[in-house]
Amino acid sequence: FYNNAVKLIPRYGRYPSVCANPDLAVASEACCEQGSNKAYRNSKYDGERMSLSMAKERCTDMGMNMCDFYGVVGDSYRNSNYFWTDNECVLQIKINLAGFVAVVHRPSAFKSKVLHVNDDTANWFPVEWDGDGTYPSADNSCDGICEVIAEEAACLCNTAVVTSRVFSKTPRSGIEAREMLTVGAPDPDIYFRGQYNKTVDMESGITVHIKGGVFDSETILELDGGKGRRYRMRNLRDTVQVRGSNGAFSGYSFRNVPQFMSTIPSEATVRDAQYETEAVLDNYFYNDNTAPFIVIRIIQRLVISNPSPGYVYRVAMAFTEGSYTYNGKTFGTGKYGDMAATIAAVLLDREARTVTLERDPFYGSLREPLLKFVSILRSMEFVSQRPVMAVYGIKSDIGQMAHEFGSVFSFFLPEFQPFGRVGDAGLVAPEATLLDMPKIIGLLNGIFSLIKYGLYSDDGGFGYHRYSSNNPYPTGILEYNK
């Protein structure tokens, strides 16, 4: 969200319009002679974008003015982007009953609007409401502040952005700074030399970059973000105020939200989509719940189904710190999420290696059906009789086949509790997800057929061919004690 929005339109004014931040270089100049609605350009190169103030300067240089044009003169390939106009624009929001928000652009004059900011937009997203988390609601007629949209059970309100500094001096700790600061900042070194002066607060460990000798909203705080990250944050609070039709502050507000993808069609790029996706993945990856979430599933696959809290904690610490030491040998690079350290901690932890725990009837895990089948092939010295060994129908018979997951969440439910003693004890057995009667019988039939005939498809076998006088050779046989 931003203030002083201005209307943009494409080459022809009858096409969908959209609002834009006048401080950003997202559109081109379009200049008209007095009384004309035909616009001309004074660009330096094809596809040039500029801010509104620069566009006005270009028009002044031509002896023309900004205008709400009908069309832009020139080749279409040079004029494929959007253009600044002299019309104002209002940023509004719709607020539904859940407190989610959708952005609506309201140009002062328009033929049509871009779909995702149109009046009927359904692009709802959550926001962090200030105070006690309340917001205008259609249930109470939007507090008489905003317009009620009955068919959507929503409120239509105006907005204004208010900025202020967060700290008047260096925060007492990096934790306090991370909790209060939400707006990122670039590296101060990109600015002209001497524009920012750097000092280091020894007590908090925060590096403070002050502009012009004043500790204000332009100040940049550089601090440890934990998990190997370094944060640079503006000493700035950016708040969106909900305002009524008369422009008065309603008392409701929320923190301004980050935006990667532009609402201007010509400025929405694959690059920005990739940046946003990367930011979302980073948010998941560095979440405090990520380490225990991942290590529990690794432990369940490699060691036991019900690891103790201590076991999970020790492996999660190896994941977070990126290193694990066992008998004087250190695994990992020291970077957050290092898998060498994580796997070493999983396999070398005392809970994975202590023989005494095997006396506990609930220790360990069920062997997966596919691993049972493969273990028989290995232990009974299976020998293939053909250049290529193939099994057939095994997914439907036992519920598993390599590389044939039913979903991205694998074959099992990590929290699955089977009926009986395991479930009654509050324990889980993920592999038991596949242990229904048809799959148990399918596995037994396949193993007995393998022992009796070799790898054929007879009697529920997993082979690709049936036995016949014309095909007396199985795909492979078990040669243990031959």
C-alpha cells in the first residue's frame, strides 16, 4: 500500500487501467498538447520506465503536459507498457468476515480496470491487524465507517499509509529488534560514501548505520538473524490505516504487507514470481518448527517410529547448528540445515545404537512391505535369469513400489496410529498405514510364489510372466543353499 496513487493506462485509454505508486519507475511518459487527447513520447530508449516526477519533466521539455490520453502515437512494440496520466487514483480494500483483505483500485475516470484489482476481485489475503486484532465487519454494518457490500458480506474502505520510527536509540538486544522491525533494507554500502555512518553497539551486537547523524526512520540496523543469517532492517513502522469515505481515521489499522508481484500487468515478471517463491520457501525453511518436523520423519524412516523428545532435540540441534560430533569426529559444515550433520546425529545417537532399548516391545518400527520383499531377495540370494529384472503389479498387491508414491507425502502417514496396543499406548506406526488385509495377503502370496516357482506371476507372484511349457524359465530364482 502507498499514498498519492496515480492512474496508469496502456497505449489506448479504452484498455484496463490500474493505480501505481508515483515514486516508482513503473511506467512511461505520455504528453499531450493543450486540449488534445493524443499523447506523444520523449523517451531515451525503447521500453524506458520512469517515476511520475520524471515523466512530468519529460513533458515539460516537450512543451506539453501530462494528460488522460486516448492513444499514444508511435510503434506498438515501443509502446507496449503502461503510461502515467494526470488522474488521481484511490487505493481501497475489501474486508471480509474473517478479516482478510482484497485490494481495489479506484481511478478517478476509467473505462475498465485490471481484473485482480477490480471491484469484484476475490484475491483475499491475511493481514496483521493492530491492537486487539479487531477490524470492520459487515456483521455490524462496518461500524458505519465503510461501505457495506452485502453480496460479499464485506466492507469497502479507503486507506492511507502512515510511517514512523520504531526505536529512538539502539535496541537493547537483537531479539527485541527482530520482534519490532518488519521492513528490510539494502546494504548501506550501495549508497554514496559518507551517506551512512556505521557504529557497533557492543552490548547488543547490533551494527547501526545512521544517515545524517540522526537516529530516525532512515536508520538501518544490522543484526544477527539466527541460523546463519544476517538481517538489515529499517528503523521504520509502515502502517495502513483504514479510513472512511470522509477520509477520517477509523481506529483500525494493520501492518503494511510486502509485495513482490506488481499489480501492473506489464511489470509482473517471472523474476518477481521466483523471488516471492524463494521468500516463501525461506520462511518455511527457517521456521523454528522445521528442524523437529524434518528430523522426526527422518528418524521414522531410518531408525524408530517413536523417538523420544530428547532424541528429537539432539538431532534437531544438529540440523540447526549444522554440525554433530561423535567420538571426537565432527560431521557437517556448520551451516543451518546441513544434512551430513543431521543424518550422523540420527544414526549415531545413543537411542539409535543402544542395544538395551531393543528389550522394549514398543522400540523400533515395522519394516515397509517393499523392504520385506527386497530383503528376501537379498538374503535368499536371488539371481536374475534375464538381462532386465521386472516385477509387475506390486503396487496394487502390497501398496508400495519404488518411485510410485501416491502423493508427495510418501506412502505413509507419519502420525498414523493403528488399532490395538500401539494405538492404545498413544504411539504411532507409520508403516502400518499399508497393513490392511488385502495387502498383507498380497505380500504373503508374492513371497510364497517366489519361493515355489521363482519370479513368476503364478499364484499372486510378482513376476511379469506366467509359467508355461513355452516359457519354463522364471525371471529369477532364489539360490540360497543351492
